Amino acid sequence: MIEEVGLKDTSLFFFVDECDKLLYCKNLSKNEVVVSRGHRRGRGRRNRVPVEPITVDIHDLAHDGRGVAKVEEKVVFVDGALPGEKVVAQYTKVKKEYDEAQATEVLVSSPDRVEPFCDAYGVCGGCRLQHLDAERQIDFKAEQLRSNLARQAGLTDYEHLPNLRGSSRNYRYKARLGVKNVPAKERVLVGFRERLTPFIVDMHRCPILEEKIDQLITPLSEMIGKLSIAAKLPQIEVAVGDDTHALSFRVLEAPTEEDLEILKAFEAEHDLIIYLQPGNESTTTALTEKGASDQALYYRLLDQLTLYFKPYHFTQVNPAMNNKMVKQALSLLDLKGDEKVLDLFCGLGNFTLALATAAGSVIGVEGDKSLTDWAGRNAQYNSIENVEFHCADLTQDQHDAPWMNEKYDAILIDPPRSGALEMMPYLGKLAPQKILYVSCHPATLARDLALLTKEYPYELVSAGVMDMFPHTAHVESMALLVRKDEEVAQ
């Protein structure tokens, strides 16, 4: 929780973060932030953050992309530093187990270091690895996967799939942008949050966003500044389809008629679809008839499928990489046309419908009813009849679920970052010949695969990473497991 604790003049604001016990001092006129260790009233003082800079040698890269150093045998995670470098760094946090710091000067540079291409890099929390060559970024992520599988699951003997790469700029088609009206800066800030504070970055472009959205940061700022509800509009959801660009404005107060006219003019000028969301996602409504159709937003998949979606639905942020990922999934499963396949955490049917083009039948299961409803619609739109969808909370008991009574040749599972530990016994019980696990977090992937390979007769055949999120530390990966032959024969 961020609490305002003092106001010294018209441009300085002081905040206390009750979770991290940090004091943020924001100079709005200079866009500067000073972060220092604070303490709660009435309690003993905590370890203060040293004010003197340190010079350290970086010997590794942590899972989140920070450099790893040691000072008097204590680990220090250094933001903005790479292995092999000697840097000057400033402490930002002091903890019992480790410290955190920010590199302020590079004395000896890594050959893998490159010049960041975004003006806001280092302040913005959206990217963390722009200073690392894009080729080396995906190598780093592949090593993260290998390390997690080896350490947590003891898995080392498998085929390492080639890294899947795509464009590292203008790749992001889904995003949530923060909005803040800042009178001291005489403008509305639109963008991502800062790396070390809860504030919105003062930015004018974002070169990882889809190209058109990248160029709309300043026009959005200027347009929102004209609205009477500029201070009641905290965020914008970006959802880009193959030929449409949607912006969903979260509004905490109903816009006036004049506001609506300003929004409509902006929609027409920039060829957008604008939605207003006064409450939860079910309240999302198109501003004009342009966005009212259920087919207003869509993306093509495998050059033969069209998936429609609403701006609040989950879709992959990187559509080009999504196509490569789905193609690789089909290649690894190597379906012959008569198999029965189960797709868990199926969403809109991204994998389900693709699987249906190569399998005898597919069942998709997802916990969000809006997504399963739309997955069914997408099947109808694409004239696919060999699929069915079920809505079920896959973290709960599934013994009585109707789809648990089927026999499957293959199962594809694509859970959230938390993984699918609760589902592993069910996979073991269903005993398909192949399991394809798609993951966005190598640690939970390794945890789940450890159970499948130690408690059930499965072996890891191949695994690899996909660069779904360039310039971030997020790792998208895929692993194929096959049931051991001797067990199948019994």
C-alpha cells in the first residue's frame, strides 16, 4: 500500500510503501525519484541503505535478468549489469539474505552489451534486458530452462529444441497502460510504471508496443488531458487484432457528452475501436457501432483459422511468436488424424482449434466461462465440428468431471505462471501416450515435470524456449513427455 506522508512544496511528494518500507521522494518538475530505506513509527530502525556506491565484478545473471555480484560474501543483485562486467552500483535495498543495487557506471563492459533503443529504458519497468544483445537474451532464457529442469527435476538427458525467435521490436499486441493526470508536469502521463516506484513513466514512445500503438502515446496524453474525467481514467487496455486496434478505457466516472465527442473524434481520426469499462470486464461497452460486432477483433492462425476475441480476453501478446509456437506444438505431437486430444487451460481455443485440424477429436477445458463460450463460437466460425469445450476450475477436484472419463492419446497443457501441480495426478491417471506442456515460468514447469517423471512413467523427450517477451526476463517454454514403452505394453 502506498501512503502519502508529506508535501514539502508544489513539486515534491513523499510516499511510504508499507510492504517494502521504502520512502519514495518524487520530484515532479525534474522527473527524479530518490528511494531510501525508511522505518515505521514506534519500531526499531531497520538496516539503512548504504549511501556510498560500490564497485563490483558481475559473475552471473539471475533469473530476473539482474547481474549477480558478491560483497563480503553477501550476494548483491545489480540491475543493469551483465556477467563479465565491472560496474559501479548504488544500493537500493538491504535484506538479510541479499542486497539489491542499480548499476550507475560500467567500468568494464561485456561484449554482449548493446545500446538500449528506448529513451525510457532504465526508468520504465516494462523491459529489463535491452542492454543485452537480443541473441544472447534468448540464450540466457534457454539456460534458465536447462538450469531449472536440472536442479529441480534432475532432468538433463533430453533434446534441446532450437530457440524460437521473432522480431524484438513492436511485437507487443496486448498491454495495460497506466494513466495519471499530473498537473505539476502539465500533462497526462500514459505508459508503463517505473521500475522502482509506483509512478507512471514520463514517456512519449514505446518501441516494444505494436507500431501504431507505439506512436499513440503522446496523442493519447493530449486527448485525455482535454477530458473532464482525466483524473478518473487510471488505465487503458490495449488489444490489437490483425487489422484492428482497440483501446479499452477504464473510467471511474461517467464521461460527459463533451467527453464522448472528444473520444469519438479520436477514434475516427486514428482508425481505432474505443471501449469504455466503468466496472468489471462484463461492463466493457463499445463507444460506437464500429466496435459493437462480436467479430470486430480477430487474429489469423496457421493461415487457415480465424479467432475472434473481446478486448478483455486473454490472447498471446506476440502473435507472430504465437503462430510459431502453435506450429511447433503440432510438429512435436505429430498427430496422424485419428487421435483424441485433451487441451487444458484452453482459453479461446488457440491450441484447441489448431489441434482439431490434425486430430480426430479435441476437448478443451478452461476455468473462464467467457473464454469457453467464445472458444465454442470460434469453432463454429471456423466450421470445426470435432471439438467440445468445458468450463472447470482446474485447481479443484476433477474426479467427477465428464472429460475425465475419456481415453486420450495426447494432452496439451498451457497453465498460468503458477503451473498446474494439482493437475499432475490427473494426467498420470489419464495416461496419454504424449504430454505437451507449454509454460511461461520455468520454475513451476520443472516442479510439475519432476512429479510426472518420478511418480508416473513419463520421460522428458525434448524441451526448448520461445522468445514470446523480448527484452524482459519472462521465459516461454515447451516440453514434450512420452509414456515409457514398457509401461504402455502392460
